[in-house]
Amino acid sequence: MAQAIIGRLVVVGLGLIGGSLALALKGSGACRQVIGVDLRRRSCELALELGIVDSAGTDLAEAVAGLEPGDLVFISVPTLAIESVFATLRDALPAGVTVTDAASVKGSVLAAARAIWGQVPDFLVPGHPIAGSERSGTGAALSDLYRDHRVILTPADSTGAHHLRLVQQMWRQAGAEVLTMPVEEHDEVLAATSHLPHVIAFGLVDTLAHDAENENIFRYAAGGFRDFTRIASSDPVMWRDIMLANRDAILNAIDLYSANLAALRGAIEAGDSDYLMGVFTRAKAARDHFSKILAKQAYIEPMQAQAITFIVQPGSSVSGRLRVPGDKSMSHRAVMLGSLAEGVTAVEGFLEGEDALATLQAFRDMGVVIEGPEDGRLVIHGVGLHGLQAPPGPLYLGNSGTSMRLLAGLLAGQPFDVTLTGDESLSKRPMNRVAAPLRDMGAGIETGPGGRPPLRIAGGCKLCGIDYRLPMASAQVKSCVLLAGLYADGQTSTLEPAPTRDHTERMLRGFGYRVEQSNGFASLQGGGRLKGCRIDVPADISSATFFMVAAAIAPGSELELPHVGINPTRIGAINILRAMGADIEVNNPREVGGEPVADIRVRHAPLRGIRIPEDQVPLAIDEFPAIFIAAACAEGDTLLTGAEELRVKESDRIQAMADGLRTLGVEAEPRKDGILIKGRGEGQVFSGGTVDSCGDHRIAMSFAVASLRADASIQILNCANVATSFPRFVELACEAGLRIGTSANPPGPQGADQ
């Protein structure tokens, strides 16, 4: 039982909403006494019979007469009846008592308060629980009605802080999640998400009830019809009041829906398959990820939304055949270029992780019809280079720096304004590196403070081709400039100081766009066309690297990783591990859709420390956290230089890895542009301990691999973002032989989650 946070609770209106709160608080011990008030004497009697209240009556003034500070009045009556309740409380309510309500329209509650008190009093905390049932009345009350549901509070500027805290605590004791929101926003959101659906449900059922064939309509109605129209069984009085109280917002929602319904009708009449598919695919994606969209989150919850800790037990070896997920870099580019192509593009092997899904949703928001993803398959109905539409709002890109930087180039030449935003991690990453060359091309682009997101891109700017010499090796910057060049007059070219991944250049050619490329130089002419094609995304070599390192460091290990992309600009990890003595075979090399792929076999072999060649750094920039684990297991020192880019990834990967290695007993000296790791050779290398991944997916997975050479369990904090690049990492790792669980579900005797 919880400690009582409320002395006496007066519930005004003993229906479903008021009665359920009373039951919840009585059940948790959060209040000492519940007093019920209802105009219907029978409701008072029933509430007493059911144990909902301790006492009940019809006189509100009498019920509140003896209240003291710390007591609370909860008003649960029809929206338009609240003003009369306030009128009674004005003269009867003792000082210091908190008042809150459950009305679905908050603007009318504040208006009623001002009408009675002349202002919104400090003790009033307007609120709205987002919970209900088609049943109503005292007998419908449920003790768990609010569990895992949201309650929105809309405090006024005058609302007292201690009154607000008490109401927040009350709802949490009832099991609810408590949010705050401005009144106007609340009423607009609820008009669209709650009030409009009720209008449609009531109207649909009333329409069909007047149909001459209504008996058969209702007799043969499928589950979807029943599920949707059940809300038409809700309390008519309550919903009449809501419609009148929130009239303007509801009318706006009805007008918007009516216009879209008319457009949908027109598409059906005209047989417009593309329009219908666009509506249905966008609607399916939105509904599948409804809660994420409302919370302005990416499709897989980012690190701030969850607290996941990996608990990894010491292991021995890994073995088997594992197909790792599709290449993230290519998944991004397949969606981008497929959307801008003419005709249909079919994609296989698409990575269904947070980052790639953020890119996919951005193009859906700009009017592109995309079917899927389903088991890594997409069908993209391209709109051509000039067919994108202005999105309805800012494009939210989650944690994906690739999405933001490449989209900045593509959107610099569009006729509409657009804003690119991201999560807390992405909002700290530098964007001037793409903004500067785009401005040189004539783009109107603004960054946030310190050259960081959000990016605001002005539409209608005329772009001109440039010859851009990259100050540092960066595939994202190179790709951004080349993609902007699609919309520029004349030739756009880039020259990079060291080779970086060339997926953009290869894929552009796959879509029929001419790109010249040699010795770090790439160029294209603006004004061409992309043609839809088929793309088979290879397995991601970055994801494969974790398992290559696992097999290389663990005695007795042998792993096969099929269909891995071995683009020559991405094979730095293979080159570095081989230089350290790793036994890596690249078998069955072939080309798929312009990209080289192969099957990789890795066996354990003793490793030795090396000085990593700087020309390999750009070819392995994302794989270094895993390579650092291999270095710790090597005999002798490993030195990395020329890798300052690692300081500005999802985390400062040099510092984060150095901190984690030292925590686990390995000497590691971080440097400005790299790190010195003193390898411990064969035997147990890592001690147990707790390391912080800093919300960086690659660091989390790297320290999980370290468990294969640990003498005790390793806890890895902040691992939720593993989903950004490798959604099935834990499952595949356990299949190979690692023993990974989570803080909520520790590993069982066989190592996998039970």
C-alpha cells in the first residue's frame, strides 16, 4: 500500500471516470477517505454498495465544508456542467484545497473558472485522463482504468506549484503517465484524435441505422466495424457537451477530414491507383507507429526513451553461419534515390532499424508512395527529381546523421522550405560541414547554435555546380554535395583527401545517372534523370565486424558471414584485422547491383598490436570501437592516429572506448586524433565491471563482444540505441554463443533471453 498523499478526496460525479479514480486511489491507499457527490441519489447508493466511496450524498457544499489543505476535489461531470460546480465551490470551498477535473475540453474549463472567480484560481489544475469505455455509469467503474494510460494536465500560469504536484502524484498513484500541454494545443489535438473519431462513429452508425438493409449490415459486420463503432455507445450527453464546448477545433478537424475524404472519393472514382496506395501506405505506417509519431520520436525508441542495460556473462567461443542485417548506408541511399527516380524501384535487404526508417518516413512525408518494409522488402513509387511535395511539418530524423546530411543536399534545390530536426544526440552533431558547401552552391540554409541542428533550408534557391575539395575525408559530406549537384546548373565535383565509401556514386550509376569517378575525384552534371531499378542491399560490413572480432579473439571460434558487402571503400576493418594476424577468408566474391559482396569466414588466431595505417582510417571509421576490442586482446601495443572524426560520432568514441577499456582493466590512452591500446595478449583480458556506452550503439555492441575474453560479467549501460543499426543484435549474438541479457531480463542458463 502506498502512503496516503491525499487526506480526503471528494469525487463530484460518480460515473465511470470519477468512480474509477476513487477505486484506484482507495486500492493503492493513496487517500484516507473518499467522499462521493452525485445529483442522482441512486448513484450515491450504488457507489456505497460497490465500495467505491466511504460516504456519499447529493449536496456538494456539505461535502466540501470540512476539507483542509492536502484534500482534493475531483470534478467528473459533463463539460457544460462544470461552471455550475464551480459556482457552488466559490462560496463553499475552504482555502488551500486542490481542485482538478476530467473534462475533455480544457478551454471551456478555464472560461468557466474566469466566469466564476474572475480569473483562474491557483488551486485549480485542469486535467484530462485519456481513458474510457463504451460503458458508463457508476457500475462501470474499474480500479485499473487509468493504468498505463496518459493523463494530460493543462495548468494555467496562475496554477500553484504545490497544487500541480499533488495532482501529478494522484494520477501516478492511479497508474497513469502524466503529461502537461498548453490548453489550446490540447483542445486541437483532442479534436483530431478523439472528438473527430467520435463524430465519425456516431454519424456512421446513425447513417447505417437508417439504411433499409440495416439489419443485414449489422448482422454481418466484421470485427473492424464493431471495434471502430463501439465508441458510438458512449454517453450521448457527455459527447453533446464536448462537441459544443470544443466547437471551433472540431469544425476545423471535420473540414480537414471532409476535404481528404472528398479527395479519396475522387481517386476511387478516377481509378487513381497511385493516390490510393499513397494514402493507404502512409496511413498504415502512421498507425503502426502511432505513439511514436505523437511523441515526436523515431519508429524505434531512441536512447532517451528507454533505460536498457546489457548484462553479458563471460563466454568461450562463437560458431555458426549468421546473416547480419542489410547495409545501413545503402538502405538510406536506396530510399532516397528510389524516391527521386522515375518509375518503380524494388529493394531487397532493407535494414529495418531506426535510422533507415527515419529516412523512409521523411520521403513518405514528402508524398512518396513506399510499400513496406516487409521482411526487408520495399517497393518505392518514384516521383522523379522534381516531384517531392512540401512536408506537413519538420522532418524528424531521430538519431540519424546520415539522413540529415544527405537530405540537406537533396532538399537544397527543392521549391519548398523545410526544417530537419533530430533527437538529443543528433542535435549535438556538427552540420556546418554540409551547410558551408551548400551555401557556396547558392542554397539558403541555416543551422542552430554552434552549427548544429535544426537545419532550416529555404526553398526556391538556384544552385550552381562547384568544385569542392573536402577538408576531411567524409562520405556524408561528399554525398551531400553530389546529391545537391543533381539540382545544380553545370558540373559539381568533389575531391577527397582520402578514400571514403562510394555507395552514392555507385548507386547513382545503378539508377542510370552518369557519374565520373577516379582517384578520390567524383563529378556529375545537373539536370539528369534517375530511372527505377532493383536493388539488393548486401549485409552490412559494419555489423559483420562485431562478429569478425568475436571469432578472431575467442579461442575455438569459427564463423561464416554470408553476402557481406565488400565495397573497397569499406573494407578497412578486414585489412586492419588481417594486419593484426586475424584468420579471415573472403570467399565467393561477386557483384550484386553494382556492389561487390562475398561470404566471409573467420577463425580464431593470435593477434598482435600494430600501428594502424592512416590510409585505412576512412575505410573503417565506423568499425573502430570493435577493432579496439581486438587490439585489447592482441600481443603488444596498437596505435591509431588520424581519426579525429571519431570524436564527433554518436558519442566521442575515442574517449568513451578508452574509459570503458580502463574500467575493464585494459590500459588505453586517448589522444586528440586516436588512441594507444596496450594489448594483453592471450588469456583473460577483461575484468568484469560496468561501462557506459553513452547511448552509442557501436560502443554497446563492442563491449558485449569483449565478454568472450572476460573473467566476470560486464554490465553495459544505455544500450537502447543498438536498434538504430542492428535491431537483432542480441538474438544473433546469443545464437552465435555470446551470453547477453538485459537489466529487465537477465540471461538464462543457455545465454539467451528466457
